Amino acid sequence: MSSRSRSAPFSTHARGVPLFDKGRFFDVSRHATSALLDLRDIGSSIFWYISMQSWLTFWSLIVNIISVVFFCFFEDSSGNKLAVELDFTFVAFTVVLPLLGFLWFAFQRRERCLALLSECKCLMASLLQAHHHWVSGNITAADAGAMASTMTSATAVALQQAQIGVATIIPAMRTYFLPSRFYSHNYPYLGYKSAMIQIALDRSRSQRQIKEGILGLHTASLSSRAAGVSPPLEALLHDRTLRLSIVIDQMSNVKEFGTPQGIRSVARFYICLIIPLFFAPYWAWVSDFTNFAFAFFMSIAVQIALVGLMNVAISLEDPFDNSGMDGVFIDEQLYEVEQALLATGADPSLIDSVSGSGGNGGGESGGGGSRPAAPSANGVGSRNRAVDGAVGPAPPGGGRVVRVATDAV
């Protein structure tokens, strides 16, 4: 074996130092391919630019067209047009900057969802792997033979409890996070009370199912002590389970609570009404110095661009519903957790049975069904079944509280 050590890698190009490669510079086929791909992307961007528009774009364009035509041709009694020269820096500062801030808020919600979802997936996979691979390091050789059968049985019980706990959480997360919320993109007026009641029922059902899965993971951590897992490792299992519960709750908060309503309402009001109406005199001034066609189509292009940015921000209000082009499709990540679950030796029918009994509803339309409780040596399953019919306290302001056994909803 050569004693020559490997040289340390160092990149000058990554540090901003220009790198001239004669071979790449004179590679005609590479440049031709790159030019054609860029031309194709320009054409594709037109399609995506149009597809991200909505009816909000249509109505704002109607207001914009009417106002621009009116101010371009209207003259007062003295024959003067209502044309005003506006500073475009002022326009950008008062309109474009707040809109970009609104978009930044929505994009940060998406990035936070991606980070939390990645952590959630890794925590569930690590808990499964820990229950599958960890063994005790403090059992003496003399005790190992006597405890072999007991440890093997306890290890199987702990692993099965962890598998059922994760298999319980997966369909509950699908049911809760995938359906969209009607109030995420629109302002509700008619029928929102009954819809909110249904969402509350579906949310409580999914949240209780998630908590049952978390409780099953805690029970598996307790059972791992009988399998010979040392107390520090057992504490680490409990800590990971607690962190998983916190991450799922943080994801739930992102889905339920959107960008501040003041920012959303001001953005829509300015983009759809204020800008088309009060900036039309500016386009009338542009029309006087150029021509009407240029001012007309330029106003439409600017309006579509502004509304397009707002449409992107609105579509990211609920990153999990996958209604926008840049949403977070949680089902892909949960499928990877299912594969990690199967890698620990879980029966595929476990996933099918838990997913099938958990219902396919949620969000705006609920789905029910009973789900077998995770087995437990200390009565966890019985406690889970005992709270199936429980409901929270009465809402403020009184009213009749209907107690519903969620498994029967």
C-alpha cells in the first residue's frame, strides 16, 4: 500500500475565483445544447407564467383595463387629461416591496414545513431502527444465557409496539395534513360554521390518533428496558419520541395558522383595486408621451406580474395541501417512513390494516372508522379505547354540546 497521503480538496471556483477552462470554452456542441435548452425554458416559462394565474387575475385585469381606458381618454371641461407623472421608485417602494414581503412570509412557511417534515421523517425512522438494532451492553455473560429467552420476547414486544405506533401515526398525518382548508385561500361567508365543525371533528380525530401512536412509542421505550436497553438509551428513546410529538404539533400550527390577516387583506386590496385605479393616471401620462397601445399593454403586463406574485403567496398559505406548484407533498415522505417500517420486519398487512381502518377523510370532508389500539403490557390499549367518546369542554358562550364517539363519526 502506498504511503502517499491523499491531497486535501480545495475549490477556488466555489470561492469566487474565475476558472477558465479552454476545453469547455471551445466546446461548440455543449454551447449549442445549452442555448437550445435555455430557449426551451423561455418558452416553457410562458406556459407556467399563464398557468399560475387565477380568476383573481381576471377580475383585477378587468378593473385595470376599465381604469386605464377611462383615464387615457377622459378629459375635463377645460380639455385636460387626468394624467399624473409618478416616480417609479415610489411605486416600487409602496407596492412591490410590501408584496415581496408577503411572498417572503409565505415562502418562509414552506421552508419551515420542509425542515419540520424532514425532521419528522428522520425521527420516526430512527426510532424504528433503534428498537430494531439496539441491544444491551451491560448484561454479563453469566446472565445472558438465563435471560436470553426473556430478552428476545421483550425485544419483540418493544419492536412490535414501536411498529404499531409509527403505523398509527402515518395514516393520521395523511388524513390531517393533505386535505386543504377552505379558509387558507378564500374568505369564508356562507356555510363556514358547519364546515368548521366538521374540520374540528376531523382534526380532533386525527390528533387523537397521532397521540395514540406517540403513546405507543413511549410504551415501546418502556418495554425496551425489559429487553436489556440501558437507562441512558431508554431516556434517548423517550427524548426522540417527545421531539417527534413537538415537530408534528409545530407542523399542525403551520397548517392551521396562516400569514397575518392584515398582510393578506392589504395585499389583495392594493393589488386588485388600489393599483389598477390609482395608477391608471400614470399610464395615461405614459400614453401621452408614447401611445395608447404601449401604455395599455404595459399596464396589463405589470398587473399580471403583480397578481402572479400574490397568487404564489396565496397558494403557499397551506403548504401541505399540494394545490400550488411549490407545495409540500407530505405523502412522499410518509411513504419513505413506510419503507423504513417494512425494513424493520413489519408485516405489510399492518400498514394496510391501520390505514384502512383510519378512514380516508379529513380536512373538509371527514372519514371515520375504528383502529385497533397498540398492544401494551401496562394497559395502554385499554386507556386509548376509554377516551374514544371524550370531548373537550363546552365552547365559550354556552350552547348545546353534542358528545360524539369519534370512531362512529
